[in-house]
Amino acid sequence: MASSRMPGDPIRPYDSQSPDVREMPDIDDISAYLKFSPQNGHIWLDDRRMLLVHASAIGALRRELIETLGLEKARALLTRMGYASGAQDAELASKIRPNSTSFELFAVGPQLHALEGVVKVETVRLEADVTRGKFYGEFLWHDSWEDEVHISSYGIGAEPACWMQIGYACGYTSGFMGQPILYREVECRAMGHHMCRIVGKPVEEWDDVEEDLRYLQAETFVNRPAIKVALQPGAAPPADGMGENMVGASAAFNVACHMLRKVSETDATVLFLGESGVGKEMFARTLHRIGPRAKAPYIAVNCAAIPEHLVESELFGVERGAFTGATESRAGRFERADGGTLFLDEIATLTLSAQGKLLRVLQEGEVERVGDKTTRKIDVRVVAATNVDLRAAVEAGRFRQDLFYRLNVFPIEIPPLRERKADIPLLINHFLKKFSARHRKPIAGLAERVVEGLLNYHFPGNIRELENMIERGVILAPHDGAIDLCHLFTSGERIDTAILALGKHGALNPSAPVGKDEAGESPPQEDIGGFVDRVLDGAASLEDIETRLLTAAVEKAEGNLAAAARMLGLTRPQLAYRLKKRDERA
């Protein structure tokens, strides 16, 4: 998400009863992003594929979900589906209106809701200030499709029925504000009202918030600490991390959580896969905490941190006198984890010799200390993690095939942060409150362009990088002040500086940080301005520039589309779509 708004540009109070009522922007700019390609069977909203589906068919699916899963589970599923849609539209908003006011930019969400055929939105009251973290929104919904299909199946009832729409509003506004915003449907046509009315506020401003948030939780172990810290700002999570739950609401994150819940009730070996920093150890801790071994020991081992000559003694233990320096008998990590869980992080770093010894222990369920002649039975659940492609490592001869199949009983892929951008506002809020409490430093909020910059950044270090950036921001920001980009991007992180450096009217903003080139030097800002001038003077068309950028990125990445997409700040599907359109033009 990127925009040219200046920080501290709040939406001033909007009241439908006030004589100063601003008209909603024209929707033509949004409509221009909707493309139909019937010859290819595609409908696109910008670079995202859409579907034109009969409301009655979705209504039939909705009813089947209710009858099959029960009302509560169906409501939660549809609410999360709406949240994912709203979060994606929040990323699109500033692309559509890059030089607009905050009110015009926020209006993209309600107008997209109407364009997508969901509902007509009328603003009753709206006030938003990203920098101070303040938000209040009250809206009317006219002719909700969800009400129509719900009433036709179940008639008038006592509970609101616009579940997907509430999820959409929460996802869109959370993305816009950079913090969790919760809406409640206080009136609904499915309850006999003339129209639907919703009210949105930050999570901590609602009472009994867990009742609403459970519909956004894929599992009960998700998002709880963020709620607790939000309600009790002075509370800090336990130092060992065992009481800290996972935070997220995106579809990719929810899939991983569902798999975690499924396997938690068993003793099966679990292998967590994913890039560095995605939270594999957090998943492992949660697996232990929600499983039947929760009261038994949880032992974590970073295999990369153990010297090769000490691997056997560290994992399996050592008897006194086994080698020089072994002055006393000592239990290894397997024995210490007896009855509980042993987490082997970065398991691909083990030598082939250590892998063979580990395989024997996993197969036999017993260990033999170094220098001992007896074996000891152990009952340990083994959980492993790696950021390496183990199948490729097996083919290259760096990892034992038999050990791979022994570990690969129940693999869980943890998605990178760039594929779960809907979680970024929740994570920002979680880390902001966590580090404000830890460092005893109150922070007012985030500058607007911080939210846009973080949503626009591809996070090669994933959640760990975001966590470190927020802690850095808390430390550098003024007391009771707002975190700005200059407090976060201080280590050469590459962001879309051409966009973030633009001011409100397209002029360069000297305070915006600029990324570094390959030599580590910061390019002068006038180079960007000169480039823009040359484009506007007719040196090249926007289409030519895009074609050259795409071609250069793919060539530099040696045909690797995922790597080329990261260079351009795109997702792989977005790059593939642009390449396809380029080829069609050619």
C-alpha cells in the first residue's frame, strides 16, 4: 500500500447531520480498474482476479455451511473470508487514489463494496487519525445481499446476519489504520430493522471484545495476547514466551493454524517449513502448549549453535570421564525432554554423522550417553524446523533420505509475511504495545506513511524483521509521539522510495528516507525528480517504462519470477499477470 499523503493528515469529523457534508468522490477512477476479458474467462480488479457469481448460489453455499458446520462456525468462516477481502482492498486503495485526501482514500473501501455488488454504504459519522490511533466510524448499509439470502432461508431473527460484510469492514479499516479496528452491526435487516447500521472503533475501546473477536480467530489459541495487552497496557508477556500466543487473521495464516490444531491432539512428529523469521519456533511452542504434553518439559535446541564435536553429548548426554573435560555425568536434551517436547530448530545444519545418530534415537526411542554402555528409554515428541528445502538437500547428498522421511510425518508450511499482509496491522499493534510496555515508553501511534511503507515493504526477514523494526521505532520515537519512517527504515531496507518520497502534491518530500543503491550509496532525490520530468516530457511512455522494468528484473533474477517480483515489490502472481499483459500487447 503506497500513497503520497503527508503524515498527520487525519480525517476531520464527518457528520451526515452537519451542514459541512463532503460528497463521496466520483467512482469512475475505481471503475477504471475493473477489467473484463470474457475471451480468456477472466475478470480483473487491478491485477487481482475476481469472480462474478450468482448471489443465490453463494446464499445456497452459506446455508449449507450453516447446516453442516453449525451457525457459529459458519459465521466465523464467512467473517474471516470477508476480512481477507477487505484487507486486499486496503492495499489497492492508495494505488487508485495516490494524491487524494484521507477521506477520499478511505472512501475507496465503501465504494469498492458497492462496485463489487455487496451493499450500498452511507456514511453517518467518520473520524480517523492514524498518527494518534483514533478511529470512529458509523455507517448505514442499504440492500445488503447477505440479508436477502439469510432472510429468504431463515426469516427475521434476533442476531445480525451480515457476517462477510462485517469482516470486510474490519479488514479494510485495520489495513487503513495500521491497527485492529472492530465493527459491530448494531442494527440489521435480518433483525427486522429498516436497514443495517455498523459502528467501528479500535479493539481496546470495546467492552466484551473477545465475544466479537472469536469470529476472526481461526483457532482459540490465536490473537489472545494481543487482546490482553491491549486491555491492560502495563502487562508484558512472560519472559519465556510460552504464554505468548500467535497473532494473525489472514487466510494463509489460518490454514497453518488449522493444521496445527489437527496435529496437536496426537504425538506425531511435526516438521515446520518456511523462511527465516516466519515464526516456526512460536508455532512449535504453541503446538506444545495446546497439546496433551503441555505440563511436561519443552526443550528447544538450535542445532546450528552446537559445535560439531559436542552434538552427541548435547543431545544424548555424557558420562563422567567419557572424554577430557567430562568431569560429571550429564543428561542430554532428549532425557531432559522426557515426557514432553523436543524442538530441533535448523535441523538441516546437522552433519551427516549427527543425522545418523539422531535417526537411531528417533527409531528406537532410546538414548545412550557418550561413554555409557546402557541405554535409557525416552518418551519424547520430536518437532523439527528448517528454512532449507530438505528434498533438494537430500538430492544434493547433504541430508539423509531416511531421516527426512522419519521427520516428514506431518509437515506444516509457515507462509512468509509478504503472503499474509492482512496480518501486518495486527502484528504492528501487538508489537507496539509489547515494546511500549517493555521499555516503559508510551507511543501515540504511527505516522500514516508508516502504515503504507510497511504494507509496501516485502520483509525479507519476515515477522522477526517487523518485530525488530517496531522495537527500534519505539526506542527512537519521541515520548508520547508517533513513529515515523525515519525511526524504522534505518538499516538500508529497500522500500519503494520513489512513491514514499512524494509529497501531497507530487513534490519530493525531503524528510522521506531513500533506499541505497548496490554500492551502498543513497541516490540523490533530484535524480528521481529528473526521471519524472523526462517521462512527462515524452522521453518514454509509462507502458515502455513498465516493460523495461519487468524485462530487467526477470533478466537480473535469471528467470526466477519470485526473485524478480521481490525486486519490484510485487507478488509473483502480480508479476506474472503484468508479463502476460506485456506479451499480449506485443
